[in-house]
Amino acid sequence: MAEIPLYFVDLQDDLDDYGFEDYGPDCDSMRVTAFLDVPGQDNLPPLTRLEKYAFSDNIFNRQIIARGLLDIFRDFSSNEEDFVTVMEIVVRLSEDAEPTVRTELMEQIPPVAMFLQENTSNFPVVLSDYLIPVVVRYLTDPNNQVRKSSQEVLLILLEQDLIFQHDIENKVCPLLLHLSAADSNDEYKAEAVNIICKMAPMLSKSTVVRLLLPRFCELCGDRKLFQVRKVCATNFGDICCAVGQEATEKFLIPKFFELCSDNVWGMRKACAECFMAVSYTTSPEVRRARLSPLFIRLISDPCRWVRQAAFQSLGPFISTFANPSRAGLYIREDGILSIRPPAQARGSSSPPPGSCADTSSACLLRSAQGLPPPIPPSSRKPVQREPDVPLEGTFLETSHSPHVSRSPNGPTEDPTEGCAVAVDRLPRLSPGPSAFSKLPDLSDRPANSHPGPGSSACPGSPEDVFSNLLYWQTPLPDISKDLELLLGKAGQQEDICCGSKTVPSSCVPSSEIQKVLDSLQEDMMNDPDIQAQVQVLSAALRAAQLDSENASESQPTGDLNEVPAADPPSASGNQIALSASSSPDTLAAARILQSTGPDKDHDGTSDPLQAEQRHNPTPHEENKSKLQHGGFPVSPIAQDIIPQPLLDQYVSMTDPARAQTVDTDIAKHCAYSLPGVALALGRQNWHCLKDTYETLASDVQWKVRRTLAFSIHELAVILGDQLTAADLVPIFNGFLKDLDEVRIGVLKHLYDFLKLLHADKRREYLYQLQEFVVTDNNRNWRFRYELAEQLILILELYNPQDVYDYLTHIALKLCADKVSEVRWISFRLAVAILHKFYSHSQSALGLNFINELIVRFRHCPKWVGRQAFAFICQAAVSEECVPVDQFVEHLLPSLLSLASDPVPNVRVLLAKALKQTLLEKAYFRNVGNPHLKVVEETVLALQSDRDQDVSFFATLEPKRRNIIDTTVLEKQD
């Protein structure tokens, strides 16, 4: 009785009266309402008895009826009149005063609905008139448990596509809009907004935009309950995915800005966590010009928990800038990043059908830890895609959100690597100034002109449209001459900057540094990051004051030293551009000012997200960017792909100070998202991440190195063979000698990595493969199991002679492993090796390997070895990897000799091999076969074996014959 619920103990006598003596929670095969079939003292028909117990004074009777609804419908669904009566009883039962009865009834609605859909012709009418009203009414039930059950049932019905569009729009949505109104009960409102967010991805776009989007935008600004705003912020990505790009940019992005500036830090943290999902739904221009500055705000938030969530989402957010077609890659339907065939790459730069540039990097992020490819962001079910709904007729048209205009052509992209992307041909998204400096305008340049310093020229003639050599083998940039030129210009620029009569644009104003210092003083004591910023700014302020004093003392008067200003200074005075000779403190101060400088938006109100006015950078400023981050060059193409502040913050995630002030696992998050960031930058900008990758690869935490090991094969696809051989192979070699927790990441994708290397480089790893057999812990048998699986795939990468020299002894060792799972998968490896030899006409190597199998396993003193030989022979016949003449000559005699083995387990496997595999082959079914007689004699001997299992399997006919015999008997009957 310990497993029976409490109410069973008190009412066991009632169960006995109704024929429930053997009923219990474990009796799944017994109908719950079996007592309706037992003739009682009242001698009532089943339908009348059902009505009697459904409205009995005994609560338990009503619970049993509610719990057995599915069985009741099965019994009465054949008669239409009885079926209607049952539905009316269910509706009356739904009004029961006992909450447990209503809960039991609600939990049975999904299986009942699926049964009715399959067995009832008028299912839409039954569901709409009887069941849906019950579910909708229970959403406002006074009992909390009943409401929770109805919410779960509603989502299940939507997920199973059991609710029709008419019921959604006329019954479900009106109630949810009523419960989420401003004057609604707080508890009901919080539950209603949660349902709206969860059901939106399962509805059509038109329904969400027309009915739910206005209320969702209103709830995002609810100032009464922060729980409502928290639910909206948490599920913001789901709503964006449901309504599409146009509605997201026009209505949801302004609300997202408000949530990111909410006074409650939990709201900002939720926004940071769903930032990638929101970014997926926006256009590239909105992603760059609006979301990027917003993310910089979150990543420098005063609250540590917000910064922690922002840094965790930084890499995934950067990955949304990726376009695999730019690197000659595409995402297959199964989510695997693959190299585009040259013919396909030549024809079009867009991804093939079934692939998506925005979702490609998400596959890389998940594959870094062996996860399956992702579904659309934060959605449980693919959303029905419809044509964009015209939004002009909705009430939101009167909102004061800034209008988003998009260029009809969009950014132009060339499939050839090294071509600059003219992203700034797109119009500004708002009248106000942008938070980032405007990139050089490339639209006015001739088609065959040089794009600019540090970038490659686009092909100008038809002959240069595509070239395998230029496309796949992009040389690493040589910046030695650029550095010499910059060093030469640095002194001239310093003299010009200090000698100008006007305020030069290449100096940091002291007033701006002082203004930011004043704003940071309040939070300095609570945040180590702000303390470090204050120290840098203080040093930069002193240096700026000293420079201004020196400039006032020695100001030249000649006109030759004056530099005409290309652009007038902005009204805000926040435009900061540093010369190459600026001090490190001044450079750091400029970065802080760029991310914290105040500004005014277009309507005169303060907008901290739009901090700087765009300007056209001078060629000197473009060259200066190459010297940032410790001297590694930042290509102008990289800045066109990813905003520089985002890349700066991502690179800084390897700083040990970040682990102390933000998150101890920040390096792991950086490693996890690195393939997506690399895909966004492209192989031509790999130098921006090379130092970061090497730092992560030598991290003291094995979890960081393990994450890189799981994704190194994806990174190799992105970088190509040349960069892989130069930069990834040394790190790969280090992982091979690391801990088992790291080595397993390399081993799981060993084939995927080796196939990307050149044949000569790949051959160097033949000898190192045997190192995987040795593990830190001998009990880690799954490591050896994975090795056997990878070796089966790796066989195709090497010639038969290399396989025989280096891989056969590994296979033989694994076939003799102590763990049976490792042995069984290794037997398949041995069969694959035989297939490799004979498929390449290497009979001599195959015969040598067969002889080794006979010596090691047929004559093994342990019975498991002899059993292994029987299985290998059976698999070789089944897979037809050995020619028949070779098998009957070299393997069959040794196999038949096992009939006299003293161990029954060996004879059992021999009986299976002969009866179920060998005799089923056409060669052995031939009456004139000279080997058939000896095989049949062996089978007869096994049929009379003293062991019952041996005789059973020797007598058992194959399944195919059993099916044929059964069919013949049925036809005769």
C-alpha cells in the first residue's frame, strides 16, 4: 500500500464494491472506468450509471470519471446519440465544485482531443463547442492548480495543432487580452502575458501581429508590475521571431531599448540573455547601427550580473553578423557547416536553399559542445511564415517610434574574399547621430579602384571574377611597409596636431575627459571596472593638460604648419580621433569616452545610446586602427563586418581581470562562441582572433581547452587548409597530449579535422593515433569506444598500406579490450579494414590480416577471443567485404572448427553465423556448392548439441523465412 495514493487507503472499500480489487497506480492495462461494465445492484445501463457516478456525492467517484474520460469516449464513440450525451456530461462535470475533479478533467483533454481527431468525423464541431470553452473558462478559475493545468493543456493543444484558427482568434485571444488589460488582476495579468509569450511562436504571423503584438508592446511598458516586464524581456526573442523583421524593427526595437534601460537590473539581464535572438530578426543595418551601441551599454552596465549575462551573449551576438557565403561556405539542412562546391560558389554568393546566414553560427556554437543543430531562436515549433502583414492599419502606427528605412538594394557582397563590403551605402536609421563613426563611403568609387588601405582590390575584369587560387588561398597580410609608413607619419601628425591654431580633431579634449570622470565618481567605490576606468582617465587628463600647456607656449605662426580641417567639429564636442603617437593612456581614455559620452537625439532629449556623430575618417585614422590591441592589425574589412567596440570587448574576455570582476567562466564563454565570431569575420580577418585563440588554448582551466577541442574541426572549415596547417595544427597537437577531458573533444571529431588537411600533413598523424589507446583512467572505456568509431571513418583517408602498417594493430588491440562494448564496435572496425583491403584489390594485405585474426582470436585461450572470431566471420559474410573464394578458403575451415569448442557461448554464436547469415547467401544455397555439405553437417551437429541455447539457435529459422511461412499458413486458412 506504500505506492498507493492516500485517498486509496480511505476509500478502498468503495473500490472493492465496484470490482476494483486489483486496481492500483501500476495497473496501466486496466481501464479506470471498468466498474461501469460491472452489473451492480441498481441494474442500470452503462450510460445511466456513468451519469450517476459523474454527479455522485462521493468526490472519489467523480475523480474516477474525470480520470477515465478517454476510456469513456472509446466506449461510447460508436453511437452518435450516446456520444453527445457523454459530451454534455463532461461539460456538466467541468463545473464541479471540487478543484481536484476539475484538475483531473483538464489533464485528460489532450488525449481525448487526439482520440476524437482520429475517430470522429465532426471533430472540429466537438472540439469548438465542448472542449475549448472548458479550457478557456479554466484560465480564470479561482484555484491556482486548475489554472496551471489549463495553461499547460492550451499550449499542448496549440503545439499539436488541435485548435483551429477561428477558436484562437475568437475564444482564446480575446480572453488573454482581457486578462492582460491594465485594470486586470495582477496575478491573472502575469499569467496571461506568460501564455501570450509562449503561444506566439506557435501561431501565424498575421494573428500575432494583429491581435497580440499591440498588447505585448503595452505590457513591455507596464510600470505597475515588474514581473510583467520581466516575462516580456525574457521572451522577447520569441515574439520577434513570431512577428518577423518588419514588425520587429518598427514596433519591438523601441520597446527593447526601454527594457534595456529599465531601473530593475533583472530586466536588463534578461534583455542581455535574449540579445542574440532579437538580433537574428533584424536587418544588418539595424543590427549594426542600433543594436550594437545598445549592447555596449549592457556590457558596461553598473550591475555585475548584467555585465556577466552580456559577456555570455557577446560572442553569440557577434555571430549574427556572419555570412557564410562570404567565405565560400554554406549551412546544410542538417546544420553542418560545409564548403561550397566551386561551381556553386561561382554562380551565386547567397546560401543555398535550406541554409540561413543568420542561423549558421548558432550551429557552430552548439557543435562546440556536441549539441544538435538549433531550432529557430527560442521557439518550440516552426512558425508559419506568411507574407508580411501591412502594418499601417494597426493602432501602433500612431506610436512615436523612429521610422526605420531600408535600402532596396542592401549591402553588396562579392563572393571573392578580400573585397570590401560597402555597408555604409545604406541610409541612416534615425535623424539623430549614430553611436559609431561613419565608415568610409565606397559608393562613389570606381568599380576597379583600390578600396583603401589594408584591404584587397575587387576583381575588375571578367577574367578575375573567380579564381580557385585567389578564392581559397588568401595570403596573410604583410603589414611591414604599413608600419614603416605609420611610424614616419606619426611624427609629422604630432607636429601638425600641436602646431595648429584651431582645435585639432586628433586630440582628446580635456573637458570631455573631466565630464566622464565626474559621471564615474559616484559608482567608483562599488565596481573595480569603474575604478580602473577612473585611473586611466585621470592619467589621460593630466597628459592632455600638459600637452595643452606646451602647445600654448610654443605655437607656430607660419601658415605652412596649419592644417585645414576637413570637417567642422561637431556641436557636441565628443568627436575623438587619436593620432598614432598618442599615449596608451590617451588611447584607453578615447575608448572609454566612445562608450560613455553623452549626446542628444533628434528630438532634443538625452540619448546615451547615440554618443558620437558620424564623420568620414581620414586615411591616417584608418591606418591607426591597425595598431590597436597590442599591435595586431585590424583590417578595414573586419571593421565593416563587426563594429570595432564589439570586437574590442570580445578580445578582452581573455583578460584575467575579467574573471575577477565579471565571471570566473568568462574564458569558457569566449571559447564557446569563437567559431561563430570567426565565421563572422571570415578567414581574411583571422589575425584579429589568432592571439585570442592561442591564449584560450593555453588557459589553465581544462574546461576552456575542452570547449576549443570540441569545435576545432569547425574552425578548420572556416579558415581553410593553409591557415589550419599554420595556426590550428600546433594547437591540435597540444590537445592530443592534454587531459582525457580535452582529448575526447578532439577524438569525437578526429575524422572531420583530418580530412581537411593535406595528404602529407594527414599522414603525420598515423603514428600518433595509437596514443589514443592509452588513457589516464583505464575505466574510461567510452574513450576507446569513440576511438574505434572514428577509426572506421578514418580508413577512407589513408591508402591500404598505411592502414595495414599503422591501424591494424590498433584494431586488434581494441578487439581484445576488457569491455564488451568496445570489443563489439572493434569487430566492425576489423571488418571495415578487410573491406578496405579487398575493395582496393590488396588481397595480400587482406590475407595477412586474416591470418592475424586466426592466430589472435581463433586460437585464443580465452573463450571471448574465439567468440570474437565467430562474430567477425559472420559480419564479413553479412557485409560481403571478403570475396567468397577467399572466405571459404581461409576463414570457413577455422570457423567450422569452433563446433567442437567446449564453451557454449562460442557455439551459440557459431550457430547464429551459420544458420542466420551463411546459409542465407546465394553461394551456399546452390546445390552444387562443394562447401554446402560440410556446412549443413556442422549445423546438424549443433542442432543436437547438449546445450539448449545452441540447439535452439541452430534450429531457429531466419526471420525472413518465418514471415514467409506465416503468410503461407494464413492464405491456406
